[in-house]
Amino acid sequence: MALLNLGIVAHVDAGKTSLTERLLYEAGAVSEPGSVDAGTTRTDSMDLERRRGITIRAAVTSITIGDLSINLLDTPGHPDFIAEVERSLAVLDAAVLVVSSVEGVQPQTVAIWRALRRIGVPTVFFFNKVDRGGADVDRVTAQVRHRLGARPVLLGTVTGQGRREARVQAVDLDAEPVVAEVAEVDDAVAARWLTDRPVRVRDVRRALRRAVGRAELVPAVCGSAITGAGVRQLCDVLADLLPHGETRDGPPAGTVFAVDRDGRGRRVWLRLWSGRLRVRDRVRLTGGRPEPVTEIAVIEPEGMLVRGSVCAGQIAAVRGVSARIGQHIGDPPRRHAYRFPPPTRQAVVEPVDPAQRLAMFAGLAELADEDPLVHLRLDEQQAEAVIRLHGEVQKEVLAALMEDRYGVRVRFSGTLTACIERVAGTGGAEERVRERGNPYLAGLGLRIEAAPAGHGIEFRPGIEPGRLPPAFVAATEEGVRAALRQGRHGWPVTDCTVTMTASRYWPRQSRPHQKFDKSISTVAADFRNLAPVVVAAALRQAGTRVCQPIERFDVNLPRHTVETVLALLGRLGAVVHDTAVAGGYLEVSGTLPSARVPRVVAALPDLTGGEAVLTTTFDHYAPVSGEEPPRLPRRGPDPDDREAWFRAVPR
């Protein structure tokens, strides 16, 4: 049986979850479709999703249509969760992009379409809500052409549009409008059509399937997920025109796209691209050690069933491996690599009840493990949790999850644009054993140098092999990385190389006839605790620059609003890189500091009559200029006060 891993994607409230429920019903997997409003959908399994009526985490279910087995991924639609959508797209064979035939192309529609094209996922349009007042399939088809730059091939017509009794009639593949579209991209079909020879349905189907795989044409079906109109035609398109999952022989290769927990603990969700993965197999994750697979549960139409193995093309939940989202097993197809953008907002998380602080720390750590878009830093000494996020809705979701799952109510404070610090030059420092008040039985020298953007933090032992025990080297690196979480302005320091230039320790020893005595022997903690003192001194000499996140924006504008919007962008410090005219609209792209994006989002509806479509993605970090660099409140001792460091760091 052929297998298709299919994503259902859309702008929030376009009807993707309702369409998923209708597909489950059409396939006989449920006795009646679930309702988003009533909180009875099968894929929105989290209590928070049911209460709010939105999808937060991608969910997987399976159906069978004829001879085709389909794994359905229902993905979020809110802009704050675009990265959740993108990491799900990376494991798909194809996608259905749901567009409301009432609201038309919306901002998240544009963002998702661009992601589909960037990753190379064959797509079908489903123009939903033809039974609602204001539905206009022709208008939406034109919007798709002009705003998305797509070439839809409409494979259905609507009668009674805008009324509950609206019905959809399939269009034959040899109909004139379909053949005309296919002839634009296929020479064989064009030759028969232009010479008035009959065009065979099988030739059009074959050409259309090839064009869909190459993203030259996009089949479009109209209908209603609520009434079921057009859904049967959509099923036919899925079976006939979409490329099914390709499988490869060879060693197992898979991509992890989700992590969650159930009553039995942690599990990772992966798509297997090649080979077969069995229980008790030892797998090597990207950059990790081999780990044993202890259980495999495979998504099938009957539900999630525990199996002894999973084969290429399938999606499975696996236990026993400590994989993170985005990691790979083996060597999956390169087009499916995904780079998570850094979050651009940060806030302090506090428990409403101070007695629940430790429970809050534990819960946040689990949620950050499940979602790589949540960057968490726990400071147990300061009893503080700082979290980096992508938007306000993420804060609401985290707060609800903490209360529902762990019984901890939390609040957020001090929300800021999340900056970083980069090393400006080169600096070095050294602390010697028992000199200048050094309370540790360790001597350490470090040199910090700037590295190219995106380099991250690189630690080099820099000493001849065998001079320092490996445990002391590892402890030094741990202390260095901990110290770089907070630079001279309070922001994390990155893109630098830290090299050990000197070291000294006291060998393990004891007094006569006594056991090991720490007071006369160096331990790893001496190097771990001394490293931040040396790092602070080296950073003081090297200096750091505060860098703010810069986002790339693409805005689609009515032409009569261009001057007003460009003036706004100029006042906010935007740099316009390119402009292009598309279908009566102007596409403007450029870069803008993340801190000013909310002001653009708030102003655009009034300036453009609600017609503008804006999408933004993280692009790079740039030094803050022309103003005092933003500072975070210090957590811990003053970096210029050496004695304060020694007093504050545990001995």
C-alpha cells in the first residue's frame, strides 16, 4: 500500500483542524467529525488547545483512502508557532494549504507558502468555507496568483456559493481550463492542444503530477470542511496527483520533528526516510553517542500501536533515545535540514506562590526540552528563570501548560528584546594558586578572542596533552560557558574563542595516615568556580558590543499606500533591499530591528486599509548604534570587582 505523509497547514481559523476531522470522517476513522468550538477534535489533544480552539503542537493521525495510507499532520496556524509548522514540513511528502474563501490570503498564508516553497513540499490548495456568506472562490484564486505567485489549477466548481447548501462539482482533467494550464508547462500536452487534437486524460494526469512535483502547478479544490462539500474531490486529488513518499534501502535514516511526554515518560517522534529501525537497535544521533531503542509505536489507522520495528516512510514515537528536535539518525535527505531561528524576546518567569519555585524550575526545564524554540536559563543562585520566546502567545501557552501539567501558576515580567554581546577584541587574564586572595587550589589563564558571526562559543584547552587531568579541563569549560551566559552588559556572550593559556593544580594527596584531604588537593570544582573570575577579567580587557536582533521583512502593499508605508519604515530604521510589482501590489523587502517590528504590525492595518501582508523572519544580529546599549540588571557580582567574585562563587 502506498504511503503519504501529509501536512494540513493554514492561517489561524482558516479551517485546517476542521478539514483534518472531515478527512478522518470520510475515511471512516471516526463516526462523526469533531468540532473545534466544542473541543471534540481528535488532533487537538491538549486541554489548552481544546479550550482556546487553536492548534499549538503538531499532531499526527492516520487514515486510509482506497489504496493509499495517509499520515495526517495537523499543524499550528498562529504566527508565534511558524517554526512548529516549518519543522513539521521538513518530514512531509506533501501538504494541503487551506485558504478561507471568505477571508482570502492572510499574512500567515504567505509565510507558510514561502516555507513550503523553500523546503520544496508539493502542495494542494483547499479553498474552504464556500458555504459561508462572502465566499468568493474566483477572488481567492486571483489572490493566490497575485500575492503568492502560485499557478493554481482549479479542479472544482461551486454552485450555491455563500449558502449552507453549497455544492462542489469536480472538473474533468481534459476540460479546457485545466488543459490550458497544463499546456503552459508541458510540451506534449501543448502540442496536442494547440493543433486541436484530442488531449487524453491520462496524459494530462501524468503531466500535472510531474508539474506538481516540480512546484510548477498547484492543484486547487474548493469546498467546506464543515459540510463536507468538496472533500471527496480533495481525496481523489491526494491519491491521483500528489507524489507519494519515497523510501530508500540501506541503513536507518530519520528526522526527529517533535518531543513530548505521556504518562510513561519521554518519547521522540521521527520520520524514517530509509532502512528499518528495530527495538533494541543502537542508534547514533547527530553529534551524540549510540543509544538503544527501547520501544517503537507506529501511527496506523487503528491508532498508535506498539511494534517491533518501523520501516522507511513511516512516522513513529520512539522511547529510549535522548534526541532533540531537529536531530537526525543516519543520513536523511538534505532538503529536510531545518535551522531554528533564535528567539527575539525574553522575560523573567516567576511563580505566583514562591514556595513553588523549585517545581517551576523543573516544569520549565521539561517544556524547554520538548520545544527548542523555548530558550531557558535557570539561575538557582539567584532563584530566577529567564526565558526567550518568539511572541506573546507563547507566554500564554507556557503559563497555561505550567498550570495544567504541573499545577504551578507563573507570571512574566521584564519583557525585553533579546540581545547578545559579541567580543570586540582580544583579552587575557590569569589567576595563580594562592596569590592575590585566590581561594581555590587552581591556577588558570584564559585568552578570549572575537570569532566570526555565527561561530558560537569555541573552547580550546590550549595546553600540551597530559599536563592537566581531563576532568579539570572539562570543569574549566563548564565554568567558562556558564560565565559567558552574562556579559559586561548582562546579555549572553557568543561568537568567540576561549583558549587556556596557563594552568596549575595541586595533585591528589593526604596527610600521613589520613584519607583524602581536599584542603591540600585540587578538585574539579576549583577550576569550575575559578573560570568565571578569569573570564570576567578577560572580557574587561577585550570589551564587548551589544548586538540587537535584526529581522528580514517582506510586505505586500496596495500601490497607493507605498509612500506612506515606506515613510513609516524609514522612521523606524528599516533598510529596504528590494521592491517588485506583482499583480497590482508592491512587494517590499528589507531589514528592520526586531524591537520595532511591533510598531509596524500595529500601524499597517490603518495605513493600508487592512490589505497589507507582512511576514518577518530573523536575519542577523547587528551592533546597537546611536544610543546607549541596553543593559540587563546584574545577576551576581560586579564583573569589575574581583573580590566580590571570590565572595560570591561557592568554595
